[in-house]
Amino acid sequence: MKKTYAELTPEQQAEIDALMAMSEDEIDTSDIPEIVDWSNARRGMFHRLRQGLPPPSNEQR
């Protein structure tokens, strides 16, 4: 199922659709610098655990 976002213009949505149709080898990422120094990386920085809820059991998945 295709997910669309209300805040995107039709031109932006068309560009996203065109990128999604491309293979990863066809997308030019040469203008994006590669991160080679991961010494200051922090795992889980943007993930917030839900408080007060138990982890889902295998039956709930």
C-alpha cells in the first residue's frame, strides 16, 4: 500500500515516487558525505520506551 503525506506537494510526492521506483544503484548519493567516524554515536537516542506497558508477548505479535 502506498503511503502519502498530507503536507507534501504533488511535485514532492512525484519525486519520492520516482526515487522509490529506482534501484539503490541508480540513486546518486555522491553529494552526501560518508560518515566514517562513529566514535560519538549513541544507540537508542531517538527511541523512547513506553512506560508502564509490559513488552509484547509472542501471541500479541
